[in-house]
Amino acid sequence: MAGRRYAVLTTMAVAVAVASAGIGAARAAGSGAEPARFRLCAIDVDYPPYARIDGTGHLQYLLVQAARNLGLEVERRVAPRRRCVEELRAGVVDGMVGAYSAERAEYGVFPGVEGDVDERKALATPRYFLYRRKGGVAEWDGQRFARLGEGRLGVESGFVLIIERLRQAGVRYDDGAKTLELNLDKLVNGRLDGVIGMEAEADKLVAARYAGKIERAGKPFEQTPLYLMVSRQFHALYPRFTERYWQAQAEYLTTPDYRQYQLTHP
């Protein structure tokens, strides 16, 4: 009986000690502590020029260089989008690149005041267009789709903001493909009536593989600023450092080194 009581008390003591250590670490962090590393989760699909599986994307380079200026090491992990989100939510990773949404703000922190994102800290603002078969008539006029009828549009899986826009427009869509190239193949083969694609990636693919078969149509469907969103756990521990890191990214965007990297890694 005495042994059991001793074991219980010992367990409680350990738990209290761990909790106290955690509180102490949090307080120390709140006073300006700095992390030694930043665990970045990268999606396991290329989104050129911004992100590539091999880590040479523009934004990946930017995040590493901005971190280096602060003495921070970036550890990059490649995983499916859904796993990156789950690990960010759990605090297993410290950040990932993405567009702002109210849903994402529930588990991630964006630069700016809660609910009011600071667009000056955006890493890039890619544009998305409707792509159709050459000679097609469907287009986006800036407010609605014209001459699409009951057609179906392709969008990459995980593009939650684009998917939500398509739902709001009352358009049928197919989000089963993981990459833009797969959707463009479906379009050429008549399995889709259009594709919503990121301009920088889509234009390059069309020129290289689908010249004379696919064309861009109408006005931009969406312009979406991208940010480094950090886990709530990381932000709670290092709020001041997180602000410094976001600021370092914004400053590095304008450097000659970054512009040169963009030119040499199109």
C-alpha cells in the first residue's frame, strides 16, 4: 500500500515538474528567447516557381536565407498537403506556406493582427486563370463564367480557396488530380471543359507540352497572397521571434540576391 502511494506521489511530482518546466520555457520565450531551428513542412508536389520537392523553389530559398540572417536553421520536411496541415495543427512542424483562410487561422498564425492579415508580409501573390482547349468559348469575365454551361472544371486537390470559389460560383468541378499537369492532360483528352491553374506554372506547361492545344481564357479568376503560417504552438513560445522572422522575409524579398535567384531559377 505504502509502495503504491509512493509511486502515485512520484508520478504526480514528475508531472508537476514537467509542467513547471514547460511554463518556465514559455515565460523565457515570451521574454525574447530564440529557437535554434524552424521545422518547415513542404508539399510533396512541385508548384513552380514558388516551391519544388527538391527545395529549390523561390519561396523555399527566401525562407532559408531570411532565417539564416537571424541565425535560424530551417529543417525542411516533405509530406502530402493533408499531413502537413495535421502536423502543423499538432505542433509537430512549425510552419508551412499557404494562403489565408478563416479555417487555417484556427490552427495557424498569419502575420498581422488576429483576423486582419498584413499583406505587406506576403511572400508572393500568384494569379489563377481558366485554361481551355484551343478555340474553346468558355471564359471567366471577372465575375462569372460565360459559355461554360454544364461543363466541369479541374482544380488540384487541396486548393481549398479555389474550390470554395468554384462552389460559390455554382460550377461543377473535379479535384481528384494532385498536379496541374494531370488536369491539363484530362482537358486535352476531353475529360474536363476547363482547368483553373496557377499562371506561372500553367503558362510554362502549356508552352512546353500543350502548345496549340490549350489556351488561357479571360481575366484572372483569383489572386491569392501566400504567407508563412506558423503553428500556434511555435507562436506561443516565440512570439517576438516570429514577428522578426516575418519581417526578415519581407525585407529579403527586395534584395538583389533574391531577384537574381528568381532569374536563375525560373
